[in-house]
Amino acid sequence: MTTTTTAHTSSTINAFADGRQPLVEMRDISIAFGGIKAVDHASLELYKGEVVALLGHNGAGKSTLIKILSGAYQRDHGDIYIRGEKASIDNPRDAKRYGIETIYQTLALADNVDAAANLFLGRELRTAWGTLDDVAMEAATREVMGRLNPNFRRFKEPVKKLSGGQRQSVAIARAIHFNANILIMDEPTAALGPQETQQVADLTLELKKQGIGIFLISHDIHDVFDLADRVAVMKNGRIVGTARVEDVSKDEVLGMIILGKCPPGAIPGPGALSS
Amino acid sequence: MLKATVAALTGALLLGAAVPALAKDKTIAVSWKTFQEERWKTDEAAIKAAVTAAGNKYVSTDAQGSAEKQAKDIEGLITQKVDVIVIVAYDSDAILPSIKAARDAGIKTMAYDVQFEDPSALYITFDNIGVGRLMAKEVQKVKPAGNYAFIKGDKGDPNATFLFKGIMEVLGDAIKAGKIKNSCETFTDGWKPDNAQKNMEQCLTSTGNKIDAVVSENDGMASGVVAALKAQGMDGSVAVSGQDGDLAAINRVALGTQTVSIWKDATQLGKKAGELANMIADGTAIDKLPGVTKFNLGKKGVEMNSILLEPTTITKDTLDVAIKAGHITKEKACAGVKAGSVKACG
Amino acid sequence: MTQSTETRSEPALAQEGVVTRFLRATEIDTRLLGMVGALILISVCFHFAGILRTGNGVFLSPRNLWILLVQTSSIAVMTTGMVLIIVMRHIDLSVGSLLGVIAVIMGYAQVYVLGPWLGVGHPAIWIITILIGLSAGALLGGFHGYLIAYAGIPSFIVTLGGLIVWRGAAWAIIRGETVAPMDETFELLGGGPLDASIKATGSWILGIIVCVVIVLALYFGRKSRQKFNFPLRPMWAETFLGIVGCGITLGTVLLVNSYYFPPKLANEYAERYNIPIPEDGFLLSKGFAIPVLIAAAAAIVMTFVATRTRFGRYVYAIGGNPEAAELAGINTKRITLIMFSIMGVLAAISACISSARLNAASNALGQFDELYVIAATVIGGTSLAGGVGTIYGAILGALVMQSLQSGMTLLNFDSAYKDMAVGSVLVFAVWLDQIYRRRAN
């Protein structure tokens, strides 16, 4: 039953497939914390220039699944393929080597240091002497921040003094500066006002145009429905189903999220209500 | 084996009731509080030597740092009907019921080094106030007049005040007469040498180096004092006291940078205790022992018969005492000493 | 009060006070200014209290200030590491005991092993001794770090255990005996002997070198910012910083050079190096003492590590947000292990200074130092919540504490009052810091 569904998903229905190779393919991923299955045999793929919204309640397993991809958690079971090749991702550094960048819900910024230090955290530029090249890092930060948030001036201050939107742009700058080809955005607009949310939306579309594959994680369907090409819904650690946005209505997706009921336009996953 | 000995002893005692006591074949027991500390080995060797030399038998128990174990140890010794029990009390209050039990069984007790307050027992120790007096005396001999600095021990330790009392008994008059000036006086946190060094540096700074003698209450602090004096080129010309007989301090005495170290020789204390135990076992009443005095400076002020030993004064002239006693090798004591400058070093 | 909230709004910017504008242009840390102010205030108070009490103030005399620097050096060396440990949200309670056990190991090695083996006074003794000490420090500190990072035991517990264990080990190695004397060259590290300071000429040369470095650093800093078209400090602010930096350096040289050896030692020195003694007496300046130079070097190296290397950047990032650091791919466990190992090395350096200064090693050496080190670090503005702290602040904190203690000793205060004063200052300083932070945010 499961196997047939998987085969079905990856070959026929997805318009983005076109016989192309998926950018990311997560196959049969499981992880348990103290006996509780946070992710239970979940499979999901992402194509170049595609935005996939990963939806579900808090605790449905979306953030956990995505943290496995970004190297923050190590899976108990399953494989990850990047451009068709089996990838070994055991820590965040491995993920970054594969061009996977993540903007976490918490932003994951070191509050006590400035924007440049955060942008290059773990990947600092160094001078010929092996010391930190702060000037070069500041220059690069000014350049990338100039594109994202032209009014930003507070390069010398610790990021805890910045506003929510400014902090968000630092986190995004970090993800895009290193030429990501797979971008994970975990609740990117949770802490933002309407104007800033719009900025993030514009940016998402811009990045999509550049051919970057994007996972957009949200518990609120309204935030992401217009941006996404495809939705995937999780419940109790399992994939309820995936669907192209044009094939399903918002209410149907809500039904997937709340009840786990898979509408006709979607491809059911192992978590679908079996009625 | 032990049982046989005890039986024989019991027999001897029964006989002894009729015949006058002999100096032979008595049993002297020592109840040690712990053998974890190195120093008690020295004491034990001395006591054992004195006891066996008189033809008596030495037995011992180790309480391993537990008051309960010590009570049981003494109970066992009473059952064995030993003649005298020498006790290094782990807890000077908790030991009292055991002392009473021994007294009831007609066994004499001695408090060794650590006092417990029972009037029936003999208390043998070094004269601690005397240590202060001796330090002051030796320093005063070298510098009868001038500016004195007093580097006292930790303010929380009663011994520091105790020592200072002895020091002032000697120097008080000279200070009143204006011959000696108390230029600096300070407690030293934790008796720490490095704190003593800092205090001495501050003392020298505030007096513009006008210091003639330093009464330091132990050898460790004296090392800090000498280091501070050395930085001002004053080491050797200022009199410095100390106590404990630290090996490094004895070497300083030989080098002339420290005037005196008062040494409480454990061998001396052990030997004396062994000899006294022999006499008590032979039936000498405790208050009739040679050199016995009354002592009532304990916590509760109980008056006890006591023997207070005068500690050894180690100066340049008496250096050989420590070497001969095997406390320090000549090599260590005389390290760096110019040939011919100290008699004991040759 | 209300005024200060209003200054945030736009029109107030125009009427921004001279002081604020000055601080912004020079980028001087206002907290640093506060610390320096406190230090000056304490010194002046003690000086005048001395005048009132005994008729002559000695606190501000070159001699006292010189000794003050030497007395602070051992604690100062350890604060440079403690800052980073606390920044990382850890604590090290074992530094005093580490100092003790390492001093005892080095003392034992010199007196009982190397001395008899190579012959007392052999020129290799001090080098081997220091190497033994530093490796012991790295090893013991690294062991603590391993238990904290890889075995997951809280640093408070590991180092509390270390505090007890290493003090016991120090006693066990030498059975409570004091080991003395130290090797003669080794003793120079303590600043006591004649050759343990670099005299007037050496101090001037060093001072001038430091001045040149300050000016060059300002120049190249400005040039590289110019290259990227970054906003620059106004020229007057650069000049001001240069003048103040050089002024402080040369002023310190002047200070340490105006403390002279006592005539007896000066003459001894003259004799040793065949310097003719002038008729009106030979004046020999002390100059910078070796332990003070060691402390300064430790401060410079650790500041460099903290601000100019990846390692230092990671230490701060971990302190600011450990989870973010982990997600950024930083190997936080390794950084923790290395940091505790560095702390061990610094404790070993302090052990060299302390035992050399005392010219003896005893198992009590360094007892309670952990408290003074942590207190100095916190007084210097390091937040126990982690993420925030500077090395220069911690060193100033150490100076403040030592000034209080030495000033009160000079006035013949009982040590009970010294303890009370130092404890109160610790709490007071942290309280002021809290107020400052609340205002700043």
C-alpha cells in the first residue's frame, strides 16, 4: 500500500516532475524521541524552482522532518537524496555543504554579536594571517543587506537591539549569501508585521525565480497558500498527503490538517485517514 | 594468641594484687583517631619504642576518623584489661562516656595532644602559649628594641589569638616602655603564605621599610614575609620568627633569613607519653608524676593534671637538634649555606 | 529623568550633548570609563585617608602602585580566561586549586627531581619546569573540559569537584610540606629578585614600541575602512585616541620608573654589572616587573583570541545562543574542551607567578583565588548569564579588588573589614551594571 503510493507520487501526478530529477528526495524518514515517533516513515521531494509548503499543527512533525534535512537531528531510518545521489547529512555543516540553508523559526541568531558575525557564523572570512577579516565580512554584509533591507544601518550593534524585521533579514541574508540551492524557511513570518511579511513573500518569489527549491513550513495555511506550488500536510508524524495548490481548495487542505482526510485532488500518504 | 596473652595478663594482674607491681609485662594501649595523617606515624614509633624499652607491651587501635569506631575500640581495650589507654580523641566530647567506662574499670587514661576534659585523665601536649612566648623571646634576643611587625594567623582560628597572647606576654612590657613599637599588626586569611607576603609588602610600604623584626606566627607565613623582605634587600637583617619546624624554614634558619622556628617534635612528645604511661602502669598516681601541672584552659574549664612540654627552639645555634632527631637531613637543612657560616652545617 | 527618554526622539539629536557626541565619535565603552573612574576614586580616597591617619599618604606613591600591579598579576592572568568561560555560560571553580596543584608539581620537579638530576642552578631547570607546569595545566583543564563537553556534566559540578580534588592532590604530593627554594631563574617570574624587572631603559623601549603599535593600528584600521568606503571616525577622535593611548602607556612607564630599588640592592646591582657608583648614590629604577609583563601579554593574547580569531568568535556565539551556534555548524563541544584547557594553562601561568613570587610552593597556594578571579571578572562587567564580557574589564576589576585590599591593609584595617568591603563592592558593582544595562536597552 505504502510503496505503491510512493511510486505514484514521484512519477505521475507532480507537474514539476516532468521526468526531471528531484533536487531533494527524502525517502521513508523516521525519527523517535524517547519512544515517541516524531516523524514516521515520511517521504517528500522538492524540485528546482519549486516552493513546497509543509503544513500541519504544532507538533505534527514538520519542524523535526526539516531539521533532519538541515542536519540538526539525525534520522533513525530512511535516506536523503540530493540531485539523485545519496547524501550523508549528519550535522549542520554537512547540510551546508550540499547547499541547504535554513532559516529557523527561532531565527537561530547569536544575539550578542553583530549582523556580520551572525551572517558568517561558522563560515568566517579570514585574512592571510588566519585572523578574522572583519572588514571584508562587514563589506559583504553591507552588500547583501543592502539588497534585502536598504534602510538597514545598524551594522555595529548586537542583533538583540534590532527589530523583529531586521533580525529576520539578517537570518535571510545568512541563508542567501552562501548561494543556497535548497532553502528551508521555518515559520519565516511568525514574528513579523504585514509589511515585513510582504517583503518575505516577495523575496521568496524572487529566489524561486533564481531556481532555488524552497521548503516553507507553517502551521497557518493562509500565510503560504499563495506562495506555494505544492502543499504537503503532516499529522502525528506522518504525511497525510501532498497536492498541487491548483488541485485543492484551502478548505480541503484545512481538512487534511485537522482531520487527516485526504481530498480527491491530493495524493494520500501513510498518514491519511483510511476511510 | 591474643586471648592467651590476655589470659596470662589477667593472671599476672591477679597475682600482682598480692605482690608489689613490677615494671614488666604491663600493656599500654593507644587509641589513634586516624592514621590517614602522616604525622601520627612518628608519634607511634616514639611511643612504641618507649613502651617496649621498659619491657611493656604496646597495642593500638585506629578509629579511622570515626567517633563511634573509637568508642568501640576503647570498649574492646577495656575488655582486654589493658593497664593504660593513651587516647588521641577524634571528638573530644563524644569520647567522654568511654573515658568514664575506662575509669570505672580501673584503667587509667591519657589525653594525647588533643584534650578531652575529664579530671581523672592526664593531658599531655606541647605548651601552645609557650610557643608564642618562645618565638617572641628569640626575636627579642636579636632585636631588643625597634619597630616590630606582627603577622598573625587566620582570624577565625583561636590558635592565632592564643599564640599572640604568648607573644604579648613577652613583649608587652617593652612595648609599654616604648622600646618596641608595634608598627604593623594584621591577621592573615587562611594562614596563607601569599597573603602574608602581601601584608608584609603593604607594611613595608606604609613604614618606608622601617621594620626591624617580624613576629610571624608560623613558618609558612614566614616564607611570605622573607620573600617580601628579600624584594627590599632586607632579608637576613630583619629578625623573623615562625613555628612548625617546616623543612624549608629550617633551611632559612641556616641561611640566616629566618631567626627561629619553634618545633613541636612529635618524637619528643611520643617518647614522653610512653614513659609516663609506663610510670602510670606501675602505679604512680597521676598527680604525683614529675613535672605535672594543673591546666584549665579548655572549653569547659575543667581542671586537669597535665604535662606541658616545652617545644624545641631551632636557631642557627641549635640546628643540629633537628638533624640529629632525623627530622631533616643535613643536606636539606644546609642547602645553599656558605661553608663555615653555620656550625651544624660545617 | 523624563528628559532622558525624550532625547531618543529626533529633534533631540541636534542638541545631543557634547559628551554623548564625544563618546559616539571615539567609540569608547562608557562602562570602561566608569571602571577607570571608580579606580581613580578608590585610589584618591585611600591616599587622603592615609594622609589623615598617619600624616603621609602612600597609596599613590610609585612604590605602592608598582607593588599593586605585581600583586594583581596572578589573579589578572586567570581573569583573562575566566571571562571567556563565563561568556560561554560556564564557570570554573577549580582555578585556585589548579594553581595550587600545578605550583606544587613544579616545586617538586625543581627541588626534588631536576635539581638533584641536573644540578641546582642548571639553566634548563626553569624551562623544563615551566613546560611541565603548562602541560599539566592544559591536561587538567582539558580533562575538566572533556567531562563538561562530552560527558555532559555541568561545569559547576565538574569544577567544584576539581576544587576539592586538586587541593587534596596538592597536599598529597608533598604531604603538606612547603617546597623551597625555587630555581633562581624561575624566581624572576615572581618579580622579587634584582633582575626580575626590566629597569628604566627596557621600560622606555617597551613603552615606545607599544605607542608605535597603537598609532599603526589606528592608521591601518582607518585605511582598511576607507578602502571599503565605510563610515570613518572623525579625524579629531582618531588623534584623541592615539594621544590617550600613548599617554597612558608612557605615563605607566614613567610611574614604574620612578620606583627605585633600595640603595643596598642598587649597589649590589652596580657591583654585579660593574657600573660605577656615583657619589650622591646610585639610583636604579625598577621598571616593569616580569609578572606584570606576563599578565599584560596574557591580556593581549587573550584579547586577540577573543576578538580576532574564529575560536573567540565561537566562544561569544555559544554564549549568546548555544543552539544557534550548534545550528551554524560550530563544534561547540570541541570549543568547550579547548576553552577549559586554555583556562588550565592560564592557571599554570599564575602558578608560575605565585610560586616564584613566594619563592616557595605550598599546597595552600591559590586557595580562594577562584573567588577573587570570578569576582574580578564580574566586577569587570562580565554577565553571568553569558554572552557578554571583556578582558580589559576583568583586569580592571582585578585591579579594583586588589586596590581595596591593599589600601585597607595600608591603613591597618582588620582583615574582617577588608573582606566585608570586597564582598560589598562585588554586589554593588553588579547592581550598578544592571542599572547601566537597563538604561542602555
